[in-house]
Amino acid sequence: MKQVITLQNGSKLNEQQFIKYFEKKVFYTIRKFRLFEDIKQRPKVQELFLLTKLGKITIFHECLDDISVLVLKAMMKTNGKKELKKLLPHVSKIIRPFYLMSKEEMILYSKLKKIRYKLNNDFQVCSSGFHLQQSPKTSINNIQDAELSSFLNELEKQQRNVKNSIVNSLLKLENLI
């Protein structure tokens, strides 16, 4: 089997290895943050991509890339502490099972499993600047998200694991917010 991804630690994975790695990492996230009270109600990973609600629980499909942008954005606000608290993996009746997954991993897994996956961000970087793919109205928030995302992507090229560090810092500060 051919290699489909090289992880940040240098490991090269083929399709089967990557699928196993991805599912194991999602289940680790679910266990670590106690996202499902009853382990028997926990859906399969493929089902998590498609679900938005499970009983009274709302499932967000935000991944590491999305969360890192939202953390930086919340830090720039005056009520940032309140905003940061909303970005934790399990808040009230909201869970984020893909909290520790990168966007690249999400897209690759969805392609390999033939699951439709819509990116959370509606913006795209182009040569003339930022524009929205779907919405005809460009808002300040979407431009700001695009700029932060572009900034983090450039930073990630220079220094590996920046997004991971931002999200892990939020998790370490959880008791303070």
C-alpha cells in the first residue's frame, strides 16, 4: 500500500494505518474529555462526521485548525475569558469529538472513507486577498478568521505544532477560565 500521509513526528502511514490512527485518536479524545457519558451510546467515527445532534447533545465538527483560530480570536476580545470557555471540548451539551484532529487529517479520513465533510470555514485565500466561497456578503469576522487562519498556517510552516500548542494551552488554562 502506498503512503497517504506523513505525521508531524515523521511517521509515514498507508491508508489502513491512517484510518486506524485517526479512529484511535478520536476515541482517545472522547475518553480523555468524557464526551459521552454512556460509552454504549458513542457512535462510530464515520457516524460522527454525519451527526449534528445525538439526543440532547450537539456535536460540533470543529477540528484543531478551527479551534486554534477561534482561541486567538477570543483572546483579542475584551470578554475573551467567556469566549475561551465556550471553546473547550465539552461545554454544557456541546461536544467536539474532532478537537485534536487537524483539518488535513479530517479531509483525508473523509476521502478514504467516502464521507462527505464540509469545511467549517467558508473563506478561501486568493491572490487578491480573502473572499468567501459561499456567502456573497463579506463580514469583518470572516475576513478576520481568514487572516488568522492564514497567519497560523504560515507560522505552522516555520514552527511545527503551533496550532496544537495553542489548543493545549487552552486546555491547561481550563481551570482558570
